[in-house]
Amino acid sequence: MNPRLVIYAERLVPPGERAPAPATVAVAGLASLAVAMGIGRFAFTPILPMMQMDVGLSIAAGGWLATANYVGYLAGAVSAIWMRLAPGRAIRVSLATIGVATLAMGYAHDFVAWILLRALAGIASAWVLIFVSAWSLERLAPTRRPALASTVYAGVGVGIAGAGGLCLLLMYRAATSATAWVTLGSVSLAVTAMMWPIFGGREAPRSGVSIAEPRSRGYADTVRLVLCYGAWGFGYIIPATFVPAMARGLVRDPGVFGWSWLVFGAASIVGVFVAAWCARFMPNRRLWAVSHVAMGMGALVPVIWPSIAAIMCAALLVGGTFMVATMTGMQEARHIHGAGAKPLMAAMTSAFALGQVLGPVVVSAVARGGDAFRTGLMAAALLLFLSAYALRTPRDRMRRPPDPRHLDGRRAAAPRRWQFPRTPTRATTTRS
């Protein structure tokens, strides 16, 4: 089929409506993930020191609030597997829910209400990640511009850095945690209002045609992807949990953690664009595996060299690859299942959320005494290295699609249609 016809078929929209431009799709995805992940998921991290100072929140209570968000994220990811809601409508509802839940955190004063609100924000955050991934990648795939997909997933780093910087500014101005929650909730609702029209159009009909045919390799390969994504959730949350605790033993200034969270978000932004550049030279799964290896190295650095410099290095390695694994995982799901990848994306996100919940629990159960940090980080590194190996096998998954001009490493002879036999054969001779 003519590639121009294929691209045209992918961009079909209902009569009278205009499809959003690719740049608009990328910016809408960026803004949505900034709200969902930077505020709905991770805003609690920079606000926690403020809540400890003005409302006397204990470490145990903070852990319960974080766990409520993790469990809500898991519930949202699992429920998305069977949801039949249109992606645009699901994104709208989820973004509005995050804004309202975040705003309500500033007005609620009951711990049970905080638990419920953080769980609700976690559910909506999972929906946004899954539906934005399905919505944006389907529209950006025909453009063949990896930088646009990277722009979408850079939204997580933008949200983390923005929320961290805003909380740092409020902290220096001696604002309360309630003010921080209300401010972030207002920002979320304002961004949602700006993005609302983009997600409001009717869904484009399925054309049944795509630039790249899905390359599903069967049930075993799907399970492999889900398990590797879950291993990433387990391996990521352990350094994210234990490295800050190690840092508190070396630096007591809460402002240091505010700056480190801002650096973490900036590293996430840079990481996805570096990954987009690397995607020109290596297959998607190899890039995913490399991100696991880099994150595993980030988990091992504080174990080998316990110092504040090592902790910052770990933060850069984990932060720089955090969204690379998300982006490559979602792109791989889209690559092998095409437009029907939403259930696989939801299953992978569910595995990630489950690993995120189980990681600290398992490490706390098996580790004792002062070696808890070292044991947890080494376990995370080992699992990340094993999942990286699983992503790079078997070998045929590592190769690029074969060049039609090459067969078995040798250049195939191109048909030379302009040549004719030098001497006419008996079958081609005719009498005049």
C-alpha cells in the first residue's frame, strides 16, 4: 500500500472536525502527565517536610499516606484493563479528579480523609498515564518523530521539577502545607481547563491500517513484558525509598531535599530526550534494558561508596532513567499490539504498581538492623539486572527489521528491469 494512503488512513477524523496537530498532541500529553505524575503522584514528597513541621505528621503517618497513593495507583491500573471509556473522556475525568483531590488536601484536617484523597489521586494518576499513552502514541506513530513521544513523557519530569520548585519557594516563604496543597490543586485545575478542548473531540474511527503492523510474539512474550515492567517498579521504589533515608543521616537540612527533588525532575526531562536520540541507533527493547542497567547501577553506588556524592549520583541515574523505562515500555506495547495496546499498557502499569507496593514491604521483612538499606539496594539492583537480561533475549528481538536489500548479510542483487537478454532466445523470437 502507498505509504501516503496509510498515513492518511491513520489520520481519519469525523467529518467537520479537525485532528489536533502532532505538536498539540505532544504538548497536551506533556501537560497531562505533568499534572498526573508530578502532582497527583509525587507532590507528596516535597510537601512531606512541610507537613511534618506545621501539622506534626510522623514518619509512620507519612508512610501510610504514600502507601495509600501506591495502592490507589495499583487499583487504577487494574481497573483500566477492563475500562471501555473513550481515552479523551477518561483523561478529562481523571485530570479533574486529581485537581479536586489535591485541592481538598489543603482543606481537610482528618487523617482518614487524607488517606482517601491520596488513594483517589493515585487511581486517577494511573488512568491518565495509561490513557494518555494510548491516545498520544496512536496519533504520533504516523509522524515517525521520536522527539514528540519524548515530549509527552518529559511531562513527568516537568511536573516533578515544577511541583518541587514551587514547594521549595513556598517553604522559603514559610507557607503552610495546606497552602502548598491548595496552590498545586489550583494549578492542576487550571492546566486541566486549558487542555480540556483538546481531549473533547469525538474519537477517530479505527482505520484498521497502520504504518507498522503489530508484531505480537504470543502470550509468553506479553508475560515477559509485564514481568519486566513489574521488576522495574520493584527496583525503582527501593532506591527511591531508601536513598533519601540514607541522605537524612548525612544532611539534616530539609532544603537539600527540596533541591534534590528538583534535580530529580530535571534529570527525568533530559533522560527521555537522550533516549529519543539513542532510539535512532538501537532497538526499543535494548534501550529499555539499558535503562534497567543504569538504574541498577544507581542503586549500587550508595552501597559501594556511602557518601552524599554517591547519593546524588544515584539520584541522577535513577531520575535520568525513571521515565525512559516508562516511555520505552509503553512504546513497545504499542509496537507489538498496535491500536489495541491499552489492555497491555494497563497490565504493565498494574505490575509496576504491584512491585512498587511490595518492594519496601519485602525488604523490610527480610532485612534486619543497619543492613536494611544495603540489602534492599542490592536486591533492587539484582532484579533490575535480571530483567535487563530478559529484555535482551532471545537474540531475534534485538535486531532491527531486516533491510530488504540485504539477505543473510549479503547484498541482494536488485532487479535490473532495464536490461534485456543480449541474444534473443527461441522463446522470445518472433517472425516479422
